[in-house]
Amino acid sequence: MPRVASFEGMGIVMHGHDVGQPHVHVYHQDRAAAVAISSGAVVDGALPAHQGRLVAAWVGENREALLANWDRASAGQPLERLPALSREAIQSTTGIAR
């Protein structure tokens, strides 16, 4: 599973063989979810609310790069690693300064 990012205890991967709307797979502890790149919404599985908000914000920050990675994955090309969610976004999403 090609990992495209890791932050706040989550691993985010993308599979080249996936079909349907562009999405990423998010793993956190014993939970897993598919998250739509278009909206940042969980479309399959479940995440705790806090992680769901963080992933939605991260998808919003990286939407263009994620769609480019989706195209690469579909073509069997290597994926680019993406940055973690910015400190500003974490703070605005959680209200906690880090």
C-alpha cells in the first residue's frame, strides 16, 4: 500500500487498483475508512470524529496533489508523498495550539 502521508497517528494510502470516485484510505489505530478526495467525507468505514475533521482539512489542503496522485496510481506510476496537515489547520480544526 503506497503511503502518501502520515500525521496525528494516521496513515493515508492510495491503491492503484481502486475504482470509483477518487479516494484515499485512512488508517488510525483499529479503524479504517475511505475518504473522498472531492469532499473529504468518509464514504466507507469509520474514523473518530476528531480524526475525520483532520483528514477532511488535509484533503482540502492537498486536493490537487491528491487528484494528480490518483491519476498516477491509475497509470501504475509511483506516487508522490504529501506533507502532513499544516499546524495552522490543526489549530483551527481542533482549537489546540501545537
